[in-house]
Amino acid sequence: MAYGEMMAILRLGGRVMRSIRRGNMDRAAVFEQMWIMGNKSVFYMTVTMGVIGIILIYQGGLQAQRIVPDTSMIGATYTKFLVRDLAPSIGALPLAMRIGAGIAAELGSMVVTEQVDAMRMCAADPIDYLVVPRFIASTIMTTVVLVWSAFVMTVSGMLTAYFIFDVNFHTFLNPTLMTHGDWVVGLVKAVVYGATIALISSHRGLSTFGGSAGVGWATTSAVVYSCFSIIVLNLFISLIGQLIFPA
């Protein structure tokens, strides 16, 4: 991502925050976008994160048995890592593909069909009517869906540990390694990822040009830049979280 594009996204974020502070938002549009981004992502994320949880516990348990035959701490270690990093960071990537592609394609189509220009001619700010509802919905529902994903991964991992490694449910759900800082870092990541996906995808959508080919380019770049930003933000938030809330 070029420096100029990063600054343009930050400026877009500033305009969105000013619009929210002024109360310029369509609440009906916000709830509609929350339904599209959140409710319609539940099944997709449940299956995806459930399978990932099974794979992580299965592979992690096999490797742990090679070192220490005792697998009683596999649940405590997994849960801590899950809340602090796995659920928000891994879960945000498939969400970026679904939510980011949808935002970029929808706004890009409106740009190439001159609907956005028509809004400007009517003195309507596209940021207020198009970007703000998607920003709010993405921030809220990404957080909610990622919390649900953490629950799904916990359940799928717990069942895998029970049936394959004979780890009791109570033993797996061992909270001894969990701290308040783990929850704070995980929630901060979820909120930041949701806001980032919305801003990058909205920027790419509003920057669309060249007809249907441009819409395809905007959709692809929105997904790529969103996933790249999630990975980079994960590094910085993890480092800052480690300084404030040591793992």
C-alpha cells in the first residue's frame, strides 16, 4: 500500500469520525448493514472457525505429546492464545474477504454507474450516507462475530481434545493462565480490525474507475489491502499489548 493511499484512508477515517460526532448517520442503513455483515456471516464463520479450532488442537496435541505425554495444560494454553490472538486475527481474515469485498463491490458499482455523482449533485455527502453506516456496522459486527468465533473455536477444540486426547471438559476449560489483559488485547484487535476493513474497502470502492473491470480491481485490492493491514496491525497491537499487559 502506497504512502499516498495510507494518508487518503486516514483522511477518510477522520471524515467518518467527524460525521459520527455530528450525528450524521442513517440508523436504518446502519441496522441493514449490521444484518448483512453480521447475521449473514454467522454460518460461514461458524464452519470456518470450528474447523480451524479442530485442526489447531489436533496438530498441537500431537506435537505436545512428543515432548510431554501430559496434555492436561493444552486447553489452558490454547484458550489464552485463542482469546489474545487466534480468534481476532485469524477470524478477521475470512471476514475481510466477505465484508471487504462486499463493501468495495457495492460502492464501486455505485461509482461507475454515477450514483455517487448524483448524490453529490443533490448536496448529499456520500461519506454520511454510504461510508458511515458501513463503518459503524463493520466495527460492531466484526467484534460480535469474532467473539462468537472464539466461542466456536473453544467448543470445537474442547470436543477434539476430549475425543482424541481424552482431556476432560473441566480440565480443558482451565482459566489459570487467563488474565484481564488477554481479553482487553483481543477485544481491541477485533474493534480495530472491523474499523480497518470498512475504511480500506470504502476507500477502494469510492476510488473505482473504468466500468466493471474497475469494480473487479477495487474488490480485489480491498481484500488484499485489508488482509495485509490486519497482519501488520496484529504485530503492532500485540507488541503494545505485551508492554501494557504482559502475556
